[in-house]
Amino acid sequence: MIRVLIAEDQTMILGALAAMLDMESDISVVARATNGTDALRLAEEEAPDVVVTDIEMPGMTGLEFAAALKNKNNAARVIIVTTFARPGYLRRALDAGVKGYLLKEAPARQLAEAIRTVHGGGKVIAPELAADAWADEDPLRERERQVLRLAGEGLSGGEIANQLFLSEGTVRNYLSEAIGKLGAANRIEAARIARQKGWL
């Protein structure tokens, strides 16, 4: 039996995925999470074989979750199922040790097959993304990405500084670097460009 944890912040989709997977004779959904922080805790408590996660979630994104699992040497294999067909996301996912990357528009049966493949040691990547994954190099460092993501959410320099335990001057420097690297006019445009590319 393949033990699966599902992390998805949209409750209806979470329920549908769990119900669909529970119909498979060799797959058991052992835990569900609606945010990345809970998913990380449950991954340690329940020791699933495979984690199916979205990218955009509160608390911790699916990409941050996958990287945290990798850092903890957790044996669970991660499959990302997302609406975001962005090569930058795929590259970051692979860097974080993700074994599968599927789009939500894919036929439902593909997810169960992907779980079996990944559990068996293979990888499953949406073919429409694989060719483009290395088209654009992500210029952002991790701190620049964090600061830019929060700026894009509308936080002020002071609020970003408090959340990341940085000085406001350091936040301004990171934002300036990110804006320059992306050739943007301001922080909002920089965040938009980075999001479109899958770098946030």
C-alpha cells in the first residue's frame, strides 16, 4: 500500500483528490493538510511514501515545503500538482528534490499513475513543461525572492523587515537588486515579472 499525504489549500480540490486516490486499491491517503506548515509536520508524523502538494499555499509554498523535506532528509517523494505551467517553477521544484510535476488540467488517472511511478523510484514531469524548463535562468537569490514576494503581496519595507528579521536598509537593498536584475521599473513590476516566470 502506498501511503500518501495531500497538501492543498482549496478544500474542495483537497477532498476530490483524496476521494479519487482512495478508490485506488494500492493507494491510501493517510493525511491531509491545507497549508505548507501543517504538511511539513504531518510528513514527519505520518511518514508517507509520497506527498502530493500544490505550489501556492499559506504558511509555506509547495516549493519551500519540498526544500524543507529535502533538508530534513525525509524519505517522502514529492509530486507537485499545480495550475502553474511555468518553467521557472519546474526548475525550482527539481532543485528542491521534487520527483513529479503535473498540471491540474491533466486527466485524473495520471495522478495515480504518477504516484506509482514516483514511489517506484521514477520521475514524472508534464511534457509540455520539460522542454522549456531551462529557457530562462532565474537571476534571483533566495533572500531577494522572499523580499520580492512579500513586496508583491503589498507589505511595506518595515513590515518585510519585521517578518524576515532584517533591517529596513537591507530590505531596500534586496528589493533594489531584484528590480535591477529583472529590468523592472519598481517593486510591483518586478514581482509581476518574477511571478510570471515562476521565480517567486
